[in-house]
Amino acid sequence: EIVQALIKKAPEAKQDWQGKTFIITAGPTREAIDPVRYISNHSSGKMGYALAEAAAHAGAKVILVSGPTQLPTPTGVQRVDVETTEQMLNAVQQQLPNCDVFIGCAAVSDYRVAEVASQKIKKEQNNQPPQLKLVQNPDILQQVASSEKPPFTVGFAAETENLKANALRKLERKQLQMIVANDVSQVGLGFNSDSNNAIILSKDSEQSLPTMSKHDMAIAIIDAIAKRYFNTTAN
Amino acid sequence: EIVQALIKKAPEAKQDWQGKTFIITAGPTREAIDPVRYISNHSSGKMGYALAEAAAHAGAKVILVSGPTQLPTPTGVQRVDVETTEQMLNAVQQQLPNCDVFIGCAAVSDYRVAEVASQKIKKEQNNQPPQLKLVQNPDILQQVASSEKPPFTVGFAAETENLKANALRKLERKQLQMIVANDVSQVGLGFNSDSNNAIILSKDSEQSLPTMSKHDMAIAIIDAIAKRYFNTTAN
């Protein structure tokens, strides 16, 4: 049964997160090709930083594990800087034993280059353009959700097609408590933008968030987590 | 014969660039893999922006063709934003007929992905990680230097090994008037740093610049260009 919650109701459900610890990942990761080149993506980190700020504001201890961004650390937030997906996983695992809520908001590289060149690849030394052999990176969200004592685990799905269906598959496959799905193909929204719209999905609920600032969306998402978290742990 | 010019002497050689037009490329380029992922490099654009500022300050009209950076446009500089190497080449070619000095400071992607995916590549739809087939990008510097009426053309060589030898080969192969070689393997210098050291090389001269701010280095490079440019065109 799907409950259509209205965003207007969310602020009433605000909870005090005092004594709880969030780990939030944010930004892109970068996977080296050689010492100067890398593979990355268009994530600015704004959504993850806004979530860290909102959770800290709601009283939580917040550890922000961040890929390379140009953003200042929100007040009261403890930030750990990483570059690659593997570094991000390590940083998350170190903090995981004391984590109550994990939000995987980083746009992690699903793949990394199989063999990183130790010196800059020079085109004049190659008759043919090099083929980049990729290997799959560890899945941070899945590893957190399937850890021994998993925290309340929230994922993000940035999709360019079949938004809800792709997000629901990800929720189920990775055994998440919640997933925030947004369509990054819309111009002016999502990646690198200050605004966003999204659907918050869980096993049995769905909440549509209209276009709003990432600041306001972060507050709505932390509220949505609170509603479920405090219900779930009270059972 | 190699003339070892000292940086202390450079300011005396300052020339008035009034009436002359510079095109300066700066920053990285980005080559899409799919709508969210791309290949790029660690260039911050700082050196190119400092050069644009120094040339404008010395009286030149400056067109800055810039890849994605986080930097403000220097005062008096006309900026054209691009993302890919091909876009950068197009922007340069449009401005080229009125160009007196071209400085290729951008860290352009030598390669782009052969087939850009129109939708986000989803790892669960691929049993095997994808192979990225790359193709060579056009060589902006070479095309400028071999154009019908080439401007005074200055290249940059960011190397991780065999600095001077690699830079001299690039100078000759691309028929440049000057090349600025810097070692990007040194921690705290070059890419994304505020300081740099470099060797300015031409067919018959060599000038070592010690570690200095990119602002000061830009002034030294514009001075070095002036010395050669006004000698050459006076012949």
C-alpha cells in the first residue's frame, strides 16, 4: 500500500536526532587513468552537503565522507576527504560501527581503470588510442546495507530514464530502507544545480517532492528518515 | 646556443601589448562517457587565467577560451566557456583570424570516448564492465601553429618525466615559437596549486623560472613572449 505523504506535513514530523550518528557520503569520486587524467562525473556535492547541514542542525553527529568538491564544510560537521571509491568505502567502514543512519548521496564511480599508468600516457608514443579496461568498484551502499549491524540505510538514484522503476529495483536489490530518486536528465535540476525534485521511496511508501532548493529538500529528506527511523526502532 | 636569461632581468623587457590580441586556452576539457560520467584531468585553470590577467594588464585584448573551472573571469578579459576539446578548437578557430599571440595553456583531453552513451550506463545491465574505446582528439596547438597565418604560438608541456626532452620534442614537432615546460609530478606545484616552476624553451633559448606564484610566473611568461615577439616581428 502506497501512502502519498504531502511535503507540507513533513515539518510536523521533525525529530530530535541528538545522540545519533549519521554518515553521509557526498560529491563525485575520481578514478585515475594516469597521474593527470581521471574518470569522474558531474556531481557537485551540493545535495550531500545540504543533507549533512540539515542532519547536524537537527541535532545529529554527522560524518561527511566527501569526494572532491568546491564546497565549505557545514558548521558542526566532521568531514573526511577522499578521492576514489575505494578510499570512500574505507572511510565509511572505519566509521560504520557507531553509525545509526547512513545516507549514500555520493555519485561514486561504478568503475575504475584496471591498470593505472604510473606516468602520463603520451599520445605520440601510441599509434593507436589506448583502450581503457575498466573493472567494477566495490558497492559502498550494498556493503553498508549488508554489514553485520546495518544502520538505517538511505540511497540515491540519479537516473536518466525509467526513474521510479530503476530506483525501486535498487531499493530492493540493495536492501535499503529508503531511496531518493531524481531525474538528472532535466535541465537545471540535479547535478551541479541548486534545485532538485525527487521521489522518496521505501518498501511501502512514496513521497513526491516538488522542485525546491537542495537546502529545503535536505530538510524534507531528514524529516522523512526521522518518521521511518523512529517508527522502526520503536517497534 | 642557449641563452640563460635570469628572471630578475625580465621586467625590464616589458612591452606594451596595446593593439595586439591574445587567445589563451585554460583549464581542463571534459569528454563525456554518458550523460553523467566523463573523462577529465587535474587542471584547475589557474595558470591560464593568470596569463590572461597578465596579458590584459600589459595592454593586450585577451580572449580566454576556458574549460570548466571555478575561477572568476579576470578584469578586461573576454571569456568563452567550452567543455570538450572539439568545442575548444571551434572557439579558437572562430577567433583565430585576428590573433597575434596564441597560448595553449589548457590541459586538453588528447582522447575522447568513441561512442558516447545517450543514457547512463547501468552496471546491473552489464555482466562485464564496459571497455571504453577512445579516439584521438584534434590537436588544437598543432592546428593553430600550422594555420595559414599562424600567430606567435606558445605551448605548455606538463610532464611527469623527461621534462626538458619531452618539451623540446613537442616544440619542434608542433612548430611552436615557445614552450613552457613544467613537472607536474612535484607535490604542491603545477596542477591545482598556486605555485609553479618551469622552463621557458624556444629554438635557441632557455629560461629557468624558479618556484613562484602563478601570478608572477604569468608576468614572466608574457615578458618572455614580448622579448621574442617584438624581435621576431621587427626583423
